[in-house]
Amino acid sequence: MSIWRTKSIEASLADSHLEHRSLTRTLGTFDLVIMGVAVAVGAGIFSVGAKAAGSYAGPSVTLAFVLAAVTCALAIMCYAEFASTIPVAGSAYTYTYATLGELLAWIIGWDLILEMLTAGAVIAKYWGIYLSGVFELWNWDVPSTINVAGLEVSWGPFLIVAIFTTLLVLGTKLSSRVGAVFTIIKVAIVLFVIIVGAFYINPANYTPFIPPAVPAAPGEGDAWAQSLFSFATGAAPAQYGIFGLLAGASLVFFAFIGFDVVATSAEEVKDPQRTLPRGIFGGLAIVSVLYIAVSLVLTGMVSYRVLADAAEPSLATAFVAVGAGWAAQVISIGILAGLTTVIMVLLLGLARVLFAMSRDGLLPQWMSRTSDTRHTPARVQILVGVLVALLAGLTDIGVLEEMINIGTLSAFVLVSIAVVVLRRKRPDLPRAYKVPWSPVLPILSAALCVWLMLNLTTLTWVRFLVWLALGLIVYFAYSRRHSVLGRQEAAEQHATEQHAAEQQATDTSAGGRRAPDQEE
């Protein structure tokens, strides 16, 4: 059985209509826009820009956000073309299966599991931490952990994951409406922060816009903490300058992850050929404007050196430095609202990827059965909720945060390449949206994503390779043998061999009957 076998687009579309293994189309353009904003605007908008400005880029962190946004936009164009052509669950996994083969599809599905499972657990963990912070603001003495059978369990992550798992089991449309309320609240808080912060801007803080490069601080030059590019080329670790700007772009790219999650809901979208591209690009546009505005306000309020000296730099650091500490309370509420919707969309996305992979037999097929009443993948959604809650509530998953970026970027690379491949393999397919200037833009998208991956630390790469090795073991031990496509291929091969054997037996029998005649 070939590991490069591809699943036809017609087969993927047919699977979306299987009884008890299909999803209901209920989402519109507004739902997708909200979903994109919901998953991208989280705690990162209040912290990741400050960290990138202080440690890597200075005021040019705004350019880092622009570079990250352009890279994301190029990749999202490729997602939009695929989503409008193959509007089924699974996102990058499904697209890769249709173009580059089963093994690469498995690898990218495995990467998406890493991205969304880790992100869901990390965000749920932080949600519990920020919830405790909000309690402190109101002087409520509520313990953040409870004792269960001798274990100290963080109850906050369990609570939020349980709430949204229940909502998602009840229906995607219902959870989308609840998410929309939280998303509007957090966007309003972000706009409030931008407007208030603008009054404290000092133009002198923008100079120098790209600070001159300086040697990295002690400890920053450790081989495991270096970027893979710096480690491979032997370049001395440095802060700021052009390479600091590029490193900052790699860091703030974390703020844009999640738009690929929107594509996982393709099978639940009404009129997907038109709705998906509009919803994805609408969400990306809103998020990009918010991030760039926040970074401009942040670096205008205080010198980047103030952010560099802070242990945990954030927007609150800037407001405290200019004497507006009261804004930290508003920011804490904004962070809590932001994290809430991120958790919801990640739970949805992870469940849809597992649903698609199990429907194809690469994971146990019982996971892809939908409920009889609400037509949601209740089994896999509950499984996802349990896994995320356990990781967030019982483990220290902070060391895995960087794995989220590399999982997303690897998916972006393969989807960008797959667009070019599918254009050549199936030029006849109707495409409601096409990436302009193909293959130039898809190849540029893949190259930019690879560059951002090279700017991640060597330790992140080692962990990523270990995860891939584990995935290959699972694939060759289970998935390859249980693949629906593989079983169909084996059945066809067996039928062909059986037909050939029967034909040979018939010919031999006929030849035996003719032999006496020939002798006469």
C-alpha cells in the first residue's frame, strides 16, 4: 500500500454526506469573522507585542506585526482557495490528503493536533490564572486550586473547558452566538485601551525606530535558546537591528495563529464557496488593524527600554509607567474575555481535525460518529474537552508554548505548496476563490513561513522532531493499516488478483479441454 496515495476531492465531498458522520451547515459570514477575531485576539494582544518590542524589535515591532500579518494573509489566501474548493472538515489535513498524499496529510494532521491541543491547554491554564487576578481586583478571596484525592487541581481551566465543551456538543451555532458576545466585549476593551493610550504617546519614543543591533544579554546566547538560523550559520546572537525585527516577527506571529482553525469549520458553513473567503479575510483584516494600532500606542507611550527592563512586559507595564495604573484593571478583564473565546474556537478546531482524521480511518472511526439529534461530533468533542482540561489543570504545560507556532507554520507551508500542486493536477475544478499570481504568491507564502520557522529556537525544533517521530510510529503501527483509502486500495487489489486467478483457471481449463482435439 502506497504512503503517497491521495484521496480524491470527490471522495472528500461524498464523505461530508455520510449518515451519522456529517455536520450541519449553520454558519454564515458574520459567524466566521467573529470566529477569526475570537481565536486571534486573546492575551497576546496585551502582552506579545510588548515582549517583542522590549526584547527584539523596539518601536519597529509595528513592522514585525505587518510582516507577520502579510505572511498570514498569503497563507490564508491558500486556505481560502482550498476551503472554497473542498468545503469539508479537516482544514490543512484534508487539503494535503487531496494533493500531497496520505503520509504528509497524517503529518500535518498530527501537527494540527499538537498546535490546537497545546494551545487549548495553555490558554485554559492562563484563563484560570487571570480569573484569580480578577478576583483579587474585587478583593474576593477565592482559592485557585482545590484538593482532589491528594492532588492540587486548578479548577478554573476545568470550568471554562467544561462550559464550552457542553455548548459545542449542543450545537456550533449556539456556541458561536455565545462567543460573539465575548468577542464584542473584548474588541470594545481593546479599542478603549487604544484610545486612552493614544493620549499618552510621546513621539520621541519612536526614535530610533529600528534600534541598532547589540549583543544578546547573558544567557540569551545559549545554543538551545538561539534561533535555528543563528545556530546553523554560527551568527552571534544579537538583539534589535534587522535580525531583531525578523525575530520579533516570528514571535508576534503567535498572535495570528487561529485563522487556520476557522477553515476547519468548512463543513458547517452555508454557501461555503462565497462565505468562507469573506469570513476568513474579514476576520484577518480586523485583527491586523487592532494589532498594529496597539503596537503603535504601546511603543509611543514608553521607551522600548522600559519594556526590556520589565520581567513580564505587557500593555499594563506601559500604563503603569505613565501613571495610569487603573487601566491595568480594564486590561485584566479584557484578557479574561479574550482568552474565553480563544478556548472555544480551539476546542472546536481540534475536534474537527480529529473528526476528519477518524472518518478517514487514520484514527479510530468511532470518534467520527455524530449525534442523532444535534448532528455534532459529540464523542470527539467530549474527548477533546477531557484532554485539554486534564493537561491544563494537572500539568505544567508552559514549556510547550513555543510548539504552537511551529505546528501552525508547518501547516501553512504545506497548504501553500498544495495549492500549486492542485492547480496542476486538477485545473478543471471549479474554484470560487483563486490565489492571485499563482504560483508566485503561494511559493512566497511557503518561503516566508519557512523563514519564520528558522527563527524559532533550536529547542523548539528538537521537541517538534520528537513529536513528528512519535506521529510516524503511530501512523505505521495503526493508521496506515486502518486507513479507509488503504482498505479500499487493498480490496481492489485483492479483487483484481482474484479475477486474474479466476481468468487463469478458466484459460487453463479451456486449454485442457482443447488438448485432446489438438492431439487428434
